[in-house]
Amino acid sequence: MRLFLWVVGFLLLTSGSLSAKTVYDINLPDTVTVSGENLQLNGYGLRKKFFFKIYLGSLYTQEKATTTEQVLAMPGAKLIRMNFIHKKVEREKITQAFAEGFAKNSPQIIGNPELQQFLSLFNADFLAGDQVDIELAADGTVSASQNSEPLGKIPSTHLTKAILLIYLGNSPADTTLKKGMLGGN
């Protein structure tokens, strides 16, 4: 009976810590709140460039999705989170990677003022330990933050879809990252 009580007590004490994953020493909560909506971790993956681990990317959605089409069809908010692992990534490299992702997956948005506004939100380098959130609200508003500091908001449903396609489109930034974000981890 003592053993049973000890096991039950242990499980009760540790149940809170079982609600998150730790990957590369980064805590990935099972749920987050975006624009008043509770979202669940859909999946995560590592963004690599050559031999370097750049960041751990994660996708949060209202319900689990395993395809790009399912994510795009979901009406609610979504969150893309980047937890940087590499010592330093220059702002120019990230904005260039975003621009390339837009060109490959959403060429119709090139030249759009909202695209330029989005790229201009990122005005600092990214260091190991930094967390960048790109919130995609149900109304089409894109909000970005770095280490919980707001960088800005842009109302644009076209931009929302184009951002998702950088990660989940036919020519994603990283195919392994795409697979992971779609739950294949």
C-alpha cells in the first residue's frame, strides 16, 4: 500500500512536467495561447544549414494536422516558434531566408508592401537562446516577437498563408523541419 501511495504521489508531483517536451535543452510546451485561443503543439523540427544547427522550429495549431492542406484549411490561430541554437545568426541572413522562402512558395506576394513590412520587423541579430514567435491570428493579423518583446503587427491574410508556406510549402526552407512541424518527429 505504501508503494502504491508513493507512486501515486510521484505521478501527481511530476504530472505538470510531463506536459512539455524538451528538445536540445529547449522546453516546448504542449499548449500555448495565441489571440485568446488555446493551441497545441503540432510538431517540431530542426532547421539546419550545412552542418550547423540553426534553430528548433515548432508549429502550434488548434488541432493536429499532418498535411500542409490541413494546416492552411484550419480557421483558427497558429503559431510558428523559432528557438535559436546557433551562437549568432545575423538579421540579414534570416530576412534573406524569409525572402527566399516567399519567392519559392508565394511568388505572387513579392513586391507587396506587407512583405516588406514583415521583413523590416526583424531588426536585430538572433543569438543562441533567443525565441522568435510569429503569431498568425484567425483574422489574418501577423504578429512577431523576439524574446517576448513585440516587434510589430501586420493585418494580411495573404501574408499569413505565405509565412506558413515558407515552412510547409512545396519548396520549404528545410524538408526535415517541414516533416517535423507536420507531426513527423
